[in-house]
Amino acid sequence: MAISTKLEMRQSQSLIMTPQLMQAIKLLQMSNLDLVAYVEAELEKNPLLEKGQGDVDGSNDSGENGSDQPSDQSPDNPDSQATPSEEPDSGDWMQSDLETGSEAIAARMDTDLGNVFPDEPGVPASPDPALLKAGDSYKNATSGSASEDYNLEAFVAEEASLVTTLEDQMQLALSDEVDKLIGGHLINSLDENGYLYQDLGEVAELLGVEIERIESVLETLQAFEPAGVFARNLAECLKLQLIEKNRFDPAMEALIDNIEMLARRELSALKKVCRVDDEDLIEMIAEIRALDPKPGSVFGESLVQPVVPDVFVRPANDGTWAIELNSDTLPKVLVNQTYYAKVIKTARNETEKEYLTDSLQTANWLAKSLDQRARTILKVSTEIVRQQDGFLTYGIEHLRPLNLKTIADAISMHESTVSRVTSNKYMATPRGIYELKYFFSSAISATVGGDAHSAESVRHRIKQMIDAEEPKAILSDDTIVKILKGDGVDIARRTVAKYREAMKIGSSVQRRREKNSRI
């Protein structure tokens, strides 16, 4: 075969991920916080985008099937409804209310300012005597209310944190500047529970001092309040608190050194190690339980971010479920077509025209992507509610096994799309707030060919049985398997053990020791 150069024409089909499609996929799997941050960034760099004030229509009051929804706003036809960029501004009602309310506020301020500044002409020189009573403390002049006392606690700006509390104590306990530098580094190395997990050798190398000096400063810091801070493990934390209570005797030291035996409820072996009788051991264990294993957590420095649901599910009047999107989590953007038409006429060269055209395309696509994202979330959530109607009505024991393919086939979407929709999205139901992925669980077959059982509901039943067991009738894994099989659940013993360990429930031996120790 001769080697030669020639031209050939071939026709083929391929799927290309355009930037717009990649953006739509990216928006679909974002959480509400990430989505807000992304839209804020786009608003900063795109001059044609504006923050909208209108609400996105994300409700579905037709119940589970949504058959009563108008055809021109059907989720199956996203292009039939105007995008958020085409919606009129609905902020006029808010502005009118503010204007109406501003008159009342102005009138109230005139009255209040007359009490504060009596020298102004046209205002009374003294407050209404009816507001003052003999023997009363100073009233809040700005509110004009005689029922509310002046409260100094209302002016507290911030709560004391663990770091500031320890730093205040360090200023009194340490005088050398080098020791203060070491103490400040150790304080900032604590975790939220007050533990010090940083290696002292690394601290000495980092600060360029002897490790003996680090240990000396640490010994001083371990005497600070709250007792137990700067411990490097649980045993040391308990030891510091017992020393502070003057209860760290040889028997208690032996108990702390063998704290793992206490966790395993090996009480007979502990009595021999500590050389005490039953009564003394019970008292020692009670003292250990009264200690705080996380002394730094009392300051509550770690802020708990509440979960904001993306979808609300409420009972409808007709006995079905009303599904509604949380409009507060949906950023609203508008495309300023007027500004584009004005600026495009003043463009001086092709580069500026191309920039404005690209900005307009990006703005339009972002508005459509946000609208399509909202509709897709609503569509998937509606089908999940339809599939898990038993859970919403009767509880977790009626949670059905469900997979992505079932939802995808029902709403004519791809499984990957459903997977992206259910990531980092939450649904508020009458039974609590759940992540959308919670409703997808594996199936456990039935023993007599009935309906399969959800793995989550089986876990719940195992936990219920263990919580209800008596100290003298502890259920082994084999016994739990027999009970479940009697109820029609075909499950293996290793599966029960796996579910039990995932719920951090001890074995039957550990549970027996624990419950017998409480008698």
C-alpha cells in the first residue's frame, strides 16, 4: 500500500458540552448557599444583570400528580412560561407599604424626639406625666412605653469566647513575654472542645524554644478555667478535672488509666485493678459521669448553620400533598434590555460590541438556567412525594425502597440529572427536614414474596427493638434476624450487625453490661 497524502470527508455525530450546558449542569447540583454566591459573582461582573424582586412561581397546589396545573405553566414545557428575566417587577406593593408606614414612623419620631430634645420649638418640654409613676425606674424614652424598664443587658455586644477567656487568664498568670507568646500559640491551637492535639515538639521547633519551656507553660495553662482545657486526650481531660476537685487519688488514677475497660463495662476487672469494692466503684463511676468530656464546648464558639429547605411539602385540603419551592432560596435576576440597547449604540469598536453581546447572551442564559433549575427541582420533588406518600402519612416504617432510575423513568429524565437535583437539596415535610437523597434507599427482599422493605425502615425497626429490650433479655443479632424474618423481612445476620454498628450501637454483650450497671 503506497503512502500518500489525500483529503477525505467524513460525517459523524458527537455530543459537545457547550459552556452554556456546563453552566446549567453546574447550577443544577449547587446548594442554595453556593447558588446565591454564584449569582452574586455574576451580578458583579455582568453589567446587564440586575437583582430581581419578583417571586418565582414554584408552587404546585394540585397534590401529588399535579394534573390540575395549567398547561401553559407545566414543568414539562419550560419555555411556555416567562423566565424570571421577563417577569414584571413586583416590588411596587412593598414600596407603597413602606411609604405608607413612613408617615406613621415620622409622626412617632416627632413625638419621641420631643421627649428627648425638649428645647426644640413646638414640642412639649417634658414627657407626659401619665408615663411616669412614683418609684419607677427610668423608662425607655424612645419607645414611650411605661411597661418596659431600661435594661442594661440589652447593650451586651458579644459573648465571651473560649479564646478570650483563656487569654484574660494568661495575662494574670504569665508575666514573661516569651511565655505569653507560647501561651498565645497554644490557646490558638485548641479545638472547639478545648483539646490540644498539636505535638509539643513541633511547637518548640516552630517557636525556637526548648520543649521543657513549652511543657512548663502548658502545665500552667492546664490549671485555667474551665477545668480540663489543654488536655491532649480524654483521660488527661478527666484527670485535670479530678485534680481541680481534689479527687485524684490512687484508685481514681487506676480507673483513669484503664478508662477503656470502663467503656467496655468490664466492672469486675476494674474492681481488681482499682482495688475497691462494689460501692466504691459505683461512686467513682458516678464522679466520672459528672465530669465534662468537652470543657471548651460550653462557650459554643462553633456556629451551627441551620438547614434551609429548598422544597416545602404540606397537606392539601383534598387529602393530597402541596409541593412548593422555597422562593427565599431562589436568586432572582433580570436582564436589562433597555441598558443594552442604549449602550450598544455608543460602542466604539467591535471589541466593545462583542463584549456587550456576550454579556447579553450570558445574562439570558443564566436567567433561563435558574428558571429551568427551579422547575426541575419541583418536578423531581413532586415525584418523590408521590412515591413516598406512605412515609409522609404513616412514618418511617412505611418508607419505600427507591432508586434514581425509578424517578428518572417516571419524569422522563436521565438518572444523572436526578442525581444532581437530589444533591445538597432539602425537603421540609410534616415529619421534619430531610435531604432528598434520604428518600433513596436500597431494598431488602421479603421472605414470602411480598413488597420489598426499605433499608432505612429496617434500621429504624432494629433500633426500636434494641431500645425496648430489657436488661435481662438482651437481643442478640441472631434473635433480631429471627424476629425480622417472622415479620417478613429477609435479612442476614451480618447485615443486622452492619446496621447496628452504623448506628453506633454496641453488641449484645456490651449492652448487657451497660444496662446491668444502671440497675
